[in-house]
Amino acid sequence: MAKHNLIIGGGPAATNALETIREFDADAAITLICDEPTHSRMALPYWLAGKIPEKHTHTGDDAYFQKLNVTVRIGERVDRVDPVKNSVMLSGGDTLNFDNLLIATGSSPVSPPIPGKDLSGVQPMWSLAHTQSVLDATAGMEKPRVVLVGAGFIGFIVLNAMFKRQWELSVVERESQVLPRMLDADAAAGVADYLTSQGVGIHTGTSVTEIKDDGGAKLVQLENGTSLPADIVILATGIKTNLELIDGSGITTDQGILVNDRMQSNFENIYAAGDIAQGPDLYGDQNAIHAIQTTAVDHGRVAGANMAGQDVRYPGSLLMNIADVCGLQCASFGNWNDPQAEVMTVNNTRQHIYRKFLWTEDQLTGAIFTGDAKDVGMLTDIGMIKGILQTQTSLGNWKEYLRDNPFDVRRAYIGAGVAQKLVGTTLTGRPARPRQFHFGGNKPAASVGPAHTAFVSTKAD
Ligand SMILES: Cc1cc2nc3c(=O)[nH]c(=O)nc-3n(C[C@H](O)[C@H](O)[C@H](O)COP(=O)(O)OP(=O)(O)OC[C@H]3O[C@@H](n4cnc5c(N)ncnc54)[C@H](O)[C@@H]3O)c2cc1C
């Protein structure tokens, strides 16, 4: 009899899992339950910046789910998981049974204990509803004043969207530098200097003590005595995994659900993927949460293949943050903060160009890059650094070459055989297929052809 695969969530982990299950098993029953429409959070800043309409953030529609023969329950929540009875309870009271369960419920912003955090116009920027509410709150304003509380990766992606709208921006960060979990102090100093030159107010090493209502507008009071007027305040002070539904279930957790290299929890038919999953880390001994889209996609595909009866092992996710910060591209990878590593650094403070390579013997184990977001050479270098780290290639003599030529990653990448290695690498043991969802049923203008066979399946649907 066909197995019933139940998926909770509708982000990239969930949609990639369901497509992968279907790829391997035409008959499996699949049900997806999500309290929001299936969509990509990563696309929200493009909507916020006015570059795309809201519907372009969606990653599935009725036709897509019908084609893949998936039963969907959008707008519903799972309140409880029972791993003994193999069932989930929905907030509406229904109980559903499963053979395999995937928990892909992601994470949510934490609410900092700041007086005034519940005032209208003070909010996180994480979901479809949050994006709509920022757009509503700023509608008709020529140059809304925004205070961003928290200078982390997601906060800065949101900042970038608002910068494109030419809003008046200030950032408050409790730690002594911006992007504290992404860049070292020198790179961060360059980013802060760049942002200041672009008219963004930077307030590091100080916290928000209170947000006051000031006749509809807000006044953000800082510990150092400064007060910043704002039309909206975005709280970006961190995220936490959405674990409530498994409270008391016996599923083992740490900061997220602990999973093995098949994305299985301590119950072999219960899988976790994406932001919620604390899984293998390519450059660490301990399981880690890497709350980024690429990890969610990989997790979803590995979990989906295994739910469909394959035996796919995940080598681990690469910690990787890449963001366009108002025209300055910033990226860090792997063990970028490793005090044991041998380090090579280039720092051009005038042009805000920073490159740091971190080595363990002749293997690159971490990197930090900043530079002009329009510099195509730098962008391709970032892509190649990702490939070098992902394949864990020993660079041999190319290490010394990079010491002398830190702006010529390409030769090391090709010379050490990284491109060749990547061509032969697949996550699930077969080439990936193009995504099954095309917005409004539109086919992409360019299609996959024979030249792509090594990377993606060219078989027609
Ligand atoms: C504004 C923004 C920009 C970002 N930009 C980038 C970027 O540029 N690059 C990058 O790599 N990453 C980016 N990210 C992070 C990336 O979006 C996440 O890592 C990714 O969405 C995680 O995918 P997921 O499938 O695990 O969870 P999610 O995408 O969070 O999806 C989980 C879904 O499950 C639903 N859910 C939760 N609990 C329940 C329940 N009990 N019952 C039913 N449904 C439930 C949630 O509401 C949500 O819809 C960004 C995130 C945000 C918010």
C-alpha cells in the first residue's frame, strides 16, 4: 500500500521535500499542512523593495499541487505531534495519521524585552503579513524614517530593500560591530563606514531602552542618550525555532530538532528539515542550525529522498551568508571566525574591499569577502569560494598562489579541479530536476538542454 507522507510547513524545505518524494515515488500519498501559503521568505525583500508583486513570492498554487497529486491544507496549524500513535493534531481539532512525517516548520523572530515593542508600527519583518504591514504603514509617505533594531544578516537584507526605496534609515546594534555573526571586526568596520557614507545612521555598542509613541510617530531611546525619531521600527534581534508542536513528544531537540545524515530524528519515520533542523555541519563536529535557504533546500531534498525509500546521506551544510548591503556585497563562509586557522587578509579600507582566507593546512576552511556589489569578478569569486569549501578540496600549491594573487580565485578553482568535482556531485544520487512550479503556469523563456545534463535532468515532465 502507498505510504502516507505528511509534511508540516510550506517553505523551501517542505516544497523541495514534496517534489523529491514525487520524483522517486509516483504513488506515495503526500499531504502538506501550512499556516501560510507556500512561499519563499527570501523573496519578501524584493516585494518590499517594490521589485515584484506579492504573488511572485509564492512557490506553489492549486495547479502545481494537483499536478504533483499533493493534498494541501493551507491556513491550518498543527498543534501536536504524537510519535507513538504516528499522528498529528490540527488546531481545528482534526487528527491525521502518517507513515512518514516531515517537520519543516522553520523559525520565528524573537521579541526583545523592550518597553514599547507592541506599539503599532513596531514589528519584525519575517512573514508575508509583516511585509504587507510595513507596506501599509508606509503607504503615501515620501521618505519614511525607519529604525532597524539589530544589525544581523536578515536585518541587513531588509535594510537593503528599504535602501532601494530610498527611505531614511538608522540601525541600532547592541554589539560593538554590525553583522557580528557574519563578519570579523575589520570587515564590519568597513561595512559601517560604507553605510555611513550612504546616509545610513549606524549606532553600535548601544541598546534600545524604550520605544515611545510620539503622536503617531515613534521615538527610539538608546542607552547612550540618543533618541531616534521613526515612522516604523523593525525588530530584527534574532530568531528561534518553531518547536512548540513537539513539546513533550519525546522527539530529541537541542536548539532545533536533532537529525542524522538522513534528516531523521530519534524516531526513524519522523524527519526534520530547514531552519527547524539541527543537522550535520560540513565544517563542524557538532550538529548545527544554518538558517538559510540553501540549507533548507538541501535538507528538504535529502529528507524527501529518504522518505521515498532511498538511502541518501547528507555530507552537511555549509555555513554561508551572502548579502547585498546597500550596494556593498558581503559574504562569509564556513569557519570564518576560527582562531586556530592560518589567515591571509587583504583590506582596502578606502574602497571597502576586504578578503580574508582562513586555512587549515592547504584546505580553505573559511572566508570573508566584501566589495562593490556591481563587481562581477568579485561575485563570481564568491561563487567559486563556495564551491571550494563545499567540495573540501585541498588546494596544494594554489594556497601560495592565492597568497600572492588573492583576486584570482578562478585559477585556483579550476587548477585544483573544483569545477570537475562539482560536475560529478549530486545530492540525491541523480541530477536535480528543474522546479515543477512556474508562476501562473508560465514556462521559463530559457530551458534546460543537453549541455546541462550533468547538472539537471533534461527529461520532460
Ligand atoms: C526577510 C527574509 C530574507 C531572507 N533572505 C535570505 C537570503 O537572502 N538568503 C538565504 O539563504 N536565506 C534567507 N532567509 C532565510 C530563509 O528564508 C530561511 O532559512 C528559509 O525560509 C527556511 O525555510 P524553511 O522551509 O525551513 O522554513 P520557512 O520558510 O520558515 O517555512 C516554514 C513554514 O511553516 C509554517 N509553520 C510553522 N509552524 C507551523 C505549524 N505548527 N503548523 C503549520 N504550519 C507551520 C510557517 O508559518 C512557515 O510558513 C531570509 C529570511 C527572511 C525572513
